[in-house]
Amino acid sequence: MKKDDLFIREIINSMELVEIFEGNLIECHLIKNLLENEGIDTYLQNEYMGAKSGIMINSMVCGVKVFVSLKDYDFARKVVRKFIDNGKSL
């Protein structure tokens, strides 16, 4: 496990973060950008594993995960749902 992944795991364990999305590296970066444009801080887990595995990553094996603060979860869920419902998902 990369040093950055360990750092993110420590953040997740020390804060009230919840998973909002799991997918491949590109999908997760799109979600991350959408959420950050709405003022929501995000954290990616397994980002480097996803990059190492390539773009067509199998989420069941090594999915990249997007986490947000528990206080932002409801609004973040709406942003992600809109993204998925609009057919923007890869």
C-alpha cells in the first residue's frame, strides 16, 4: 500500500467520512471534481491502485472510492445521483 493511501485511510478513520461513490479512476475523478465545485471536500481511496490497474478497472477487485464528510453526505448524494441520472457515468 502506498504512503498516500495509508494517509487517506488514517483521515477516514479519524474523521466522520462516508463513502459516496465507488467506480473506476476516471469516474471517481469526475465525481470528485463535481463535488469540489459544489464546495464539498472529497477524499479518494485506492486512487493509486486504480491508476496502477489501468482505466478499465474491475471495481470488485480494486475499486476507487470517493469519501465525503458525514455533514456533507446528503447534498453530495444529490450531486452524485444527478450525475448518474443524467447518463454522465462512464
